[in-house]
Amino acid sequence: MAVDQVQVTLEASPNAGLTIGKYVSQIVQAQSFTPTKPSLTGISFYKIGQTGSPGNFVISLRANNSGNPAAAVLASCTLTIAQFTALPVGLNLAPMAYTVTPGTLYWIVVKDANTSETDNNYYSIGYRNSNVYAGGSFNQSTNNEASWTPNANIDMTFMTHYPSMQQTINVG
């Protein structure tokens, strides 16, 4: 598996993270990107940690809808809290397969599957508090995707992956 799009610059504070699922209103984070390869095999995110016992951690691929993530999920990976907890701090792969169109804007959406969280149950993932990734932008929803707010000063820490080898077998 090889890397296509990359933004791995972290915020200076090692414990600073974007919160996922915090508050009953459900914070959802999204980062757009523009692939250059036609196949996606996974998305890596930077795990900071979790507080309390949030619901399932869900990272999904979405199409673009007028500068926001579309509602329809194209591909996704769901981790239970036990699976998330077992991951080391740092970049971790969320495997998913999808055929993308190079040059087209897509969104990585990260959310907590439990829609009734509290202030004490949430995930934290890496980000940079400056616009370091030129291939996309950052949006946040504080009301479980009812609306999105762009933030030009933040980029999520991520990598997109594609198959590194393709083999053609001629038969006959």
C-alpha cells in the first residue's frame, strides 16, 4: 500500500487534538482532499486518545456537496472503543476500498457513532492549527451534521492510501 495525499504536521502540543463526539450536540470533524490515484485502500488518522467511554469511532469517505461533505457514505471503517484503545498513539490505518476519480474533491469524515454522548465521552485525533494542506480544507459540525462550519486555519492529520502494485495476468 502506498501513500497518495498526506498532511502529517501535528499541532505543537502533543496532547492537542480535535474532539470527536463530545457534547450531546455531537462534534463531527471533516477534511477534504483531492486524490491523484484512482483507487483508495485506506485512510490513516492520527490517534491522540479517548476520554471516558465513547461509542464506535467511525471514519468515512464522502463526496463533496457544495463545499461540505455529502450525507451519503461511500466507504467507511468502524472501530469499537476496545479496538481504538488498542491502537498506539500515532498514525493508524482505517482500511476501506473505493474507486475515486483523480482530481475530484472528497471528504474524510470522523465521528462517534453514539449520538447521545456527553462532555465526558469523546475521541481525540491529530490536527494542525494552520492551513498546511493545500489539497483540501477543514469543516466541523457541532450538531451531528445538520450544518457545517469551515475553518481555514485547521487541517486534520491524515494520509490516503492506494494499492502500490497492480498485476496484469494474460491468459491464453
